[in-house]
Amino acid sequence: MKITEGYMPYLEYKTYYRIVGECTGNKKPLLLLHGGPGSTHNYFEMLDKLAEDGRAIIMYDQLGCGLSATPSRPDLWCAKTWIEELIQLRKYLSLDEIHLLGQSWGGMQAIQYACEYKPKGIKSYILSSTLPSASLWEKEQRRRVTYLPQKMQDAIAEAEESGDYSSKEYKDAEAEFMRRYCADPVGPDSPECLKRPKVAGTESYITAWGQNEFTPTGTLKDFDFMEQIEDIQEPCLIISGLLDLCSPLIAKTMYDKIPNSKWELFEFSRHMPFVEENEKYIKVLNRWLNEND
């Protein structure tokens, strides 16, 4: 499988990208937007197999993490920086017609891009484990916090009250929450792309989102496209896991509001069905992409 890597100049920095495979016939490339902000493209290498269907798969590290890491720049960590980077990358790589998949924060980015920028040439959107509204997300995560043991709930409340998130009790509580609804900690049996050392965009995550999944306090805290998503005209595939941070309520909200949408629920997954149910995810995506080229 052909793999092309490169860098695009962006602001005074550079954006790393990786292209797997090539498009054949009428197939349009699939561009992937990773989560976080600050999670890197690495886990998307689990989707390299999609290229075997004769389609180019393009992933990149958004500014502020991975191979696109920068010095400390909290002034840059907002949606505008990353959406303009996406627009520039499409121009730089001549991606006139694409399918656009956003996972978690990447899906928020895809939603804002669709609603505010009304881009041309998007054959379909794939909104994977994502959200239309920060307040809905917070409400659902807060509901789930109440399922944690009381001691863990107390540790979270204490950290939020004091603004000090460094205690062992708080860290254990957050880790347990993420184990239930996001993913297991990376271990020796994890796929190589998940284990590989990387520069995590911790500053961009805390600045743009907040300290944890249930406390949006950053530049994205007022993210809300509940009404605008009703105007998205392109075909939309909504993907979520049964125990996902993107709860079935959040996924159903998007499915109900986006006119031309389909929803695929992955029964055995948390926040990364493309890792936990990889074969099914690839099958579902191949079928969707081929139907919407």
C-alpha cells in the first residue's frame, strides 16, 4: 500500500499529513479529523485497510499535537485555527471532492465547518462519536459521573471546587470514568499505532475544552449547533458506541435533527468503535462511501 507523508506550511508552523493508497475509478478520498483537541492522527492508522477498496485515506496531526506540535501557543487553541487549517489542507492537497470523517472533537469541527462555512465538494459527512452541543455533552457526562462510586464523585467535586486537579483520588476517578466510556489504558497488547510515543496536545485540549470530558470551560465551551445541523443537506452517517462518551441520547439527537442522516450504533464499543469493532467499522464505512461517491 502506497503511503505518502509530508508537511504543509501553516501560520508560522507546519502541519503533518499522511496519505494511504490512491483513488481509483470514481472513488473520492476520505479525509479524517482526529479528536482531542490534541489527540493526533495515530489511532486512525487502524483505518488504513479502507484504502484496499481503492480509495485514498488522508489523515493529519492538527496544529498543537503530534508531528504538528508547536511551542506554547494558548492564543491559537480555538475552532477557527483548526478549521482554517482544514480549509488550507484541502487547497494544498487539491481535495476538491471528499468524504469528511470527524471523530469526537473532529466531528465538532466537521459540524461547525458544515454549518458556518458551507463548504463545496463534500460528498458525505461521517460524524463518529461526536456532539452537536457542549452543554448536551456536559449534561450526559455529569449523568454518568453519578454512576461512579461515591468516593470518586466526591473527589471530582472537590477538584472542581478547589481548581486543583492533582490529587490521586481525582486522577483515579477520572481514569475510571474514561475506562468506562472512552477506552482502556494503552497496554502491551494494544495496536502499535496506539502504543507509539507521541506529543500529546495537552495544552490545546485544556485551553480549548477543559480539564476533563465533563467540564467544558475552554474556548469550545459555548459550542452549540443544535439548530444549524437541521440545515445540513449532505448525506451524514452518525456512528457511536453503546457505552460511548457520545451516548445514544447524543447520537439520536443528531440523527433526529440532521435531515439526510443514518445512524449506526456499535454494540460492543465505547468512544473508539474503529478500534473496538474495527472489522465492522471498516465494512460499514466502505458500504457508506461507495453508496455516496
